[in-house]
Amino acid sequence: MNLYLALILLLPLLGGLCNALLGRLLPRRVGVVVACGVIWGAFACAVLAFAGFTGPVRVELGSWLAAFTFQAPIALYLDQLSLSLTLMITFVCGLIHLYSVGYMQDDPAWARYFALLNIFVFAMLTLVLAENLPLLYLGWEGVGFCSYALIGFWYTEEKNATAGRKAFITTRIGDTAFGIAIVWMYQLSGSVSITHLNSMGALIPAAVVTTLGLLLLAGAAGKSAQLPLSVWLPDAMAGPTPVSAQIHAATMVTAGVYLLARMFPLIGSSETVRAAIALTGGITAFYAATCACTQRDLKRILAYSTISQIGYMVLGVGAGALTGATFHLLTHAFFKALLFLGAGCVITALHHQQDIFRMGGLRTKLAAVYWPFLAGALCLAGFPLTGGFFSKDAILGGVAAQGGALYGGLLLLGLFTALLTSFYTFRMVFVVFHGGEENSLPLGGGGSGRGGSNNSAHNILHPPPNPLPSREGGHSALPKTMTLTLIPLALLGLCGGLLNLPAYLGYEGGLDGFLGSIPGFGGVEQASHADEIALQIVAATLSLAGLGLAWSRYTGSRRAEALAREEAGQPGARFLLNGWYLDNLYWALVINPFNHLARFLWKRWDEAGIDGTLDGLARLTARLGGLPAAWSTGRVATSLFGLASGVAIILVYLVWVTLS
């Protein structure tokens, strides 16, 4: 087991260092094989660790931080939660790496791309497997740095570099809160071991636990793009599409959910913290779903859907449905990676166009993409019997079991969000793949996948020119590595419900049984079997209702009218299109005051105040020094006058001294 855990971390790290240091010297094929091989090697080690897993195990690989009584070794902890996530991360990221081989085939910076992608996986695995908080924080900051570098991968375009900086700065707010919580927990307990801290919940004052929980929630909100720190994720679409898939599906945004679930035995004892977590998740899920309903950028729709689905997971954690939240985290990884990779195929085939209003009729032209994409859409919409349906139901069932006004309201909000999710998902499918071909662009293959227009708000206010006619009988020359990787993700997304099938049949086992022995995961109140069935019927009805609503609006003769109305733009649509103007709120409350304060300190305080005072003193000194120079004229009369004046002053001084 020690060897397996060490290799799970070392293989992605060595692959990243190999391409970072030697990528320019190696043939492209060799570098790509190394980048992909190390991830699949890590997956093989994870499978072997799963096969030999008999219970939680702690493995110390070496010393890291040690000073006086402070000890933070390189220690790994493998339990049911970390093992589940390790299997998911290595498998999904392995497919994303294979997809990237075709997607980045013409990009000259392939070595930098694959190096960062490997290190991204290493950082996420470090975060998941860490036994102590400093090591977890190392992985936490590692995924933050890699996301910054990959979001702004094409940094020569200003909007891409700006998006990378925005992600980095926004997440630093949450990271600061998380860092404070780590220091505070060490001061309270004298330990940074996660298992030790989770066992001390009853020994720490309730008010302190509440404050620690809120700090950890702030950290999770930054990484997982929850309100109010969600503004970075829609702009993160500036990076290559496989990067978007990796950030949204297997890494980065799931880190916050993992942190809250991992530390739940400590912070879950506070009702205030649980309510705050549930409220954050529920409101974020609703907020992002409303925004996705009006977006025109294909990747931006999926970005808001990620924010919404992560909100469901956070809601599940707040309700104590940790198994349901983990279940949805796993199924979401499969179908969201599938949707992003499918979107990358569409964008590449359409000359890197991302505006769905310039798409249509691609169902037959891109059949190899359409059917897997449809499978992912069914999972996202919670269509009955798909993996997304069962995992989302597990969360809503956990919320329903809590009872009370708060969780009752959150249950209704979650159900309404499920309706919105189904609507915007099938809106995307029908507009992109169905309908006529009058709005579609000609298909074209290959390319590095640089995105087209990303500014949906700009497009609605300034409609694009008349679309180009589609190429008759054309078919995109997408690399096989891009289309074949969609198939296993589609199967896993559709069949993801099998992970917890025994629990649904009333037997022990499945994901509930596997995760139930983790401290804090078991013993949570569950909805009754009758309530569970009723909730599933309601959820299925809402999913079908969203499908019907999208079908009636975006297919047939009403399609052109609906698109024309959205093209014209309305005040309500603009509000949702701009994400409730949350960015504008940040500019008004934070950025503009900071800019004004900085300008005041620069112009008024620094230049006018400090520099002005020093310059004034220099001028005064120069003038005072010039006064004696005025007497040095070389005239005898001036010298005699000065001598007489000096004698007079001395005499006056002597008289004054004598008389006093």
C-alpha cells in the first residue's frame, strides 16, 4: 500500500517535471506519451490500492515541516472518501489527457500545457490524500496556481490573462480564511492532523467551532465557486476546453466540497455552520441555474451549470447528507467532463465558434458527438434512471429528512432549481444539435481549440452579422482521441446510479455502505422509504417538465421566434445574462473604492503630500543658502557694510548681556 500511494503522487509529478524541463528537447510524441502514461499509471496504482483496501491506513513518506513541537510530515491518509476521489480523479483526468492529445495537436506550447496538466493532477491528489492540514493546503494552493496558469494559457490575448488573474485573486480571498483556520486549529489542539482534529469537536467551545466552520466555508466557497466568490468561474472558460473539463469535473471546484466533507466531524456539530453551508449551497445552485437559462456561450452555460451542481453538493453537506454529496460529486465528474469535452468537439468543428445561436442541425453532422453529449445532458438534467437523477435525489432526500422551515425552504428551492436545470440543459441541446441548419457555421476540423467569442452579453447587445451557410454534406475531421474518450464517460454517467444500487434496493452495501463507516458520514437521519419514492416522482416530473418546456420553445416553428426574442434582449434577460450583475457589484463595492483609494494615496498623499513636502523643503533650503551668496558681490562698500553690521550686532549682544 505504501508503494501504491507514493506512486499515485510521484508519477504525475515526475511527468510534469519531465515535460517542463525536457519538453522542448523531446519529440512531441514522447512528451505526450509520458504525460498520458503517468496519469494512467497513477490510475492503475489507485485500482491496486482499492483491491488491497481493508480499512483506513496512514502512510508517512518522510519529514517535511518540523519546528519545536510543530510537526507536519509528508503523511498520506487513505480511507473510503479519499480512495473514491482518487479513483475518480485519475480516471477522468486520464481521459482528459487523451482528449488533449487531439485537441492540442497544433499548439506549439504543448509541453507547457501537459506539464501544467500533470502537476494539476498531482496537486489535487496531494489535497485529497493529505493526512494533515499543511500538506492539504500545499495541494490546495497547487491547484490554485495551476488553474491560474491554465486558464490564462493563451496569455498573449489580454482577456485570457485577465481571466487567469481573476481566478487567482478571487480564490485567494477564501484561501486566506482557510489559512487562518489552520493556524487557529493548531493553536487550539497543538496538532495539524486531520483525524486528530476531527476527534476533538466535543473539546472545543461551540462558538470557536462555529467560527472555524465559517472560515472553512469561506475557503471552500472560493475554490468551489460558491456565492459570493463565484465570479471567477464563468470567466475561466478562457482556457483550453480540456482545462475547463478538468477544473469543473475532477479537480479544483470539487476541492471545497471535499474540505467541508473531510472536516465535517469537527464543524458539523455546529447547527449554525450546517445552516450556513446549506444556505450557501442552495442559494448558489438557484443563482447559477437562473443565469444558465439565458447564456449564449456554450462553455459559459456549462460553467454556470457547474456552479449550480457544486451548490447541490454543498447543500448536501450542510444537510448532513455526506454520502449523497459524495455520490453526486462522482457522477457529476463523469457527465460534466463528458459535456465539456463534447462542447470542445463542437467548438473545434465549428471553427472555434462558441455562440449557440450560430449553431443548429448538428445532430446528423456530429452524430459521434451528439449521442454522448445527449447522455451527459440527460444526467445533468436529472432524467429518470440516469446517474445524475439518483445522486441528486440522494441530496434532496437528505435535505427533506432534516425537516424544519429552513431545510423545507431549501428543499423547495432545490426542486425548482432542478426544473431550471432541465430547462437550460435541453435548451442547449435543442439549439445546438436540433432545428434547421440556417444558423450553423460550416464544419471545419483540427486546430488548437482557441475559443471564439466569449462575451455573451456583448453579443446580445450587439448581434453578430448574418451567419454563414452550412457546408452541405460536410463533416468535421475531429481526431479519434477526441470522440472516443466521450464513450466511457457517457456510460459511467448513465450507469452511475449503480454505485449505490444496493441502498436503493434496501440492502446494505453500495456507496452508502462503503462510505458509511467514515466518522460523520454514518448515523445521519434519512428520509423514509415512502418519502424517498415521492421525492423521486416529483424530481422525475420536474425533469420531464423542463424537457417539455424546452422542447415547446426551441423546436419546430417556435424555435426561430424564441431565438429572435432572446437575440433582441430584454432587461430581465440581461440581468441573468450578466450573472445578476455580481461582477458589477464587486466593481462598485471593492474594485472602484480600491482604485479611488490607490489614486488618492498616489496623487494626493504620495506625490502631493510626501514628495511635495520634501520638494518644498529642498527649495526652501536652496533659497536660504542663496541669501549669503547675495552678499558675495566683490564690492568694497558691501563688505564694509557687512563688517559694520557684524560689529553692531556684537556690541548690542554685549550690552544686553551686561545689563541683564
